[in-house]
Amino acid sequence: MSSYDPADTPETPAGPSTDGGPRARVGTVVWGLIVLALAALIIISRLGLVALNGTYVLIGLMIGAGAALVVGGLLSARGRDKDTTTGKS
């Protein structure tokens, strides 16, 4: 006969884990922001608050997305370099 003993189960922390679990990818975040920005711009233009030129909007979004991807990639690479350092020369 087996009995359940709560002392035998390992305790798990209640807060978020800091063991380097899955992180959001930079590209996913940037594309999500692009979709949100486009949706906001479409709503604003349909309400008649601002007249938008589609070409300028797309150019601005692509410049912003490119800059965000480059900066996010550099920050990600910098963080990855810190994690993998062993301290040996």
C-alpha cells in the first residue's frame, strides 16, 4: 500500500524562474509592434483625425523595424556573450 507524503515532493518556487527559460525573440517582438502600429494608424486614418500617406508610413515603419531589429540583435548578442563566458583565457 502506498501513501502520499507531501514531504517527498520537491518544492517549486512561486515566482518566475530565473534559470534562463524561454525568452521572446527580438523578431517576434518587432513584428508584433509593427502590426500594432499599422492597426493604430489604420484606425486613426479611418476616424479622419489625420490624413496619412501610405508610402511615408511604410518607409517609417521599415526604418523603425530595421533599427529595432539591429539594436535588439546587438543586445541579445551582448547578453549571450555574458552568459557563456567561462572565465578561462
